[in-house]
Amino acid sequence: MFDSFIVVYKFISDLHFYVTGGDDANELILATVLQGFFDAVALLLRSNVEKRTALENLDLILLCLDEIVDGGIILDTEASLIAGRVETHGGDGGAPFSEQTISQALASAREHLTRSLLK
């Protein structure tokens, strides 16, 4: 507990992973979220979880976070499903996110938004 927040963490080589929750949060659920996030990142980075690789693939890591939590609500903790959805999103634009121009990324985001609104 840190200043009325529950903090769970994991240190791997030169990276530090943290998940925080309010003082009324369940520590086991936060630990499950942390483990699911770490496992999904490890799958996406092909078990090469280190600072340089993480920085080069920050877009995928942020997509992992987006797939796990939305507005403070935990959506999923299954690493293989999370990694699969992130890889699927990465393939929609044709080029990897790191190689897309801003206009391509905005067009891809617009397409995803219209698809989600039409469902």
C-alpha cells in the first residue's frame, strides 16, 4: 500500500511493471492484471522483454494496455487473447503501426471508430 493505493509490481531485467488500484481494490485481481499484461507483452516481443525492445515496440505495449483496461474497467487478463487482438489491430492498417504515417494512422483510427459505431 502506498498513499492509499494498492501497488503490485514486477521487475524484469531493466524494466519495471506496475499496476495500481484504489485502497478498496482486490490485490489478487491487480496481480492477475499485471501477470496478463506482462505475459501479453512477452508474447508480442517474442520473450525479448528488455528496455530497448520495449521502446521500439511501445505502440504494441500501449495497445496491450488498451485491450486490458478501458476507463478503469478490467476487460481481459488472458495474455494470448490480448496479444492476438493487438496483432490483429496491427495488421488492419496494412503496415505496422511504427511504419505508418500520421495520416494513415488517423485513417485507420477513423475506420475502427466507424466500424465500432455501426455495430
